[in-house]
Amino acid sequence: MGDSALVYHAKLLKTLNENFIHLRRIRNAFDELSKQYTFPITIENFRELIDNVQNIAYADQVIYRFSKLQDGIGAKLFKAFLLAQGENVDKPFLDILHQLEKLNIVDVDEWFMLREIRNEIAHDYEENEENAMNILNTIIETLGELEKILVTIQSLMEKKEEGAFF
């Protein structure tokens, strides 16, 4: 492996690790909330949740970390993965997504749906209880998609290290 390949590989490992930390913190916060609430959460239970300082902190952690995770995957991990494979990333993001879709890493339509959730968080989370509740419920329903992306990239990295990639 040349120097640039080592740098790209190290960056990929660092970025992948950062995203797994976000995922783990989301899961931990949901585990804590699940001790008291069933998801999808109802509006009555959500109102109870936001009246509890500790529980709202867990909910905020879920929402904050989901945004960080979605951003981290889209803004850093996808490009780091392709660079580590020796691919050119100087192209429109949609082309990068299509390239990753060919590798079965991401479904382009699902990615845009996940991006829309992240945008809703940025714009609508604090505006009303029902929107916040829906965002929290949607995160728990879609978190597996982001986890699948991380696990797939990790698996492909391991295969490459074993010499069996692509």
C-alpha cells in the first residue's frame, strides 16, 4: 500500500469509528427510553417523556446523534470509502450515491428519505410536540438503514484486507 492509500485507509477507519460511536450512543439512549416507553411512542407518552429532564436528554441525544450519523455518513464516510478503494470522488454527490448503490452499500431512494428526516430535524424538531414525536418514531424505524450502511462498509473493508474485494 502506498502512502496515500495508507492515509485514505486510516481516514476511512477513523470516519467509520466515529459513525459507529454515534450509532452506539443512539442505541444506548433508546435503550434507556425503552425502559419506560414503547416505540413507536404515543403522543401521551411523548408528553410525559418531555416533562422528564433525563428522558428529554435521552430523546435529544437520539435526535442529535441521528443528525450527526446521517451527516457523517453522507459527508465523510462515503467519500472516505471510495478514496480508500482508489476511486475518484471529484464528482456530484448523486454520482457517488449511484456508485455506492452498485456496490450494494446504499439505496439512493432510501438515502434521500434519510436525508429528508435529517432536514426535518434541523427545521421542525422544536416547533411542536407532534412533529418531535414523529421524528423520534421515524428515527427508531429507520436507524437500521444507517446501521446497515456502516456494517456493509465495514464488511467490505475486511474483505479487502483479506484480498477478496470486488
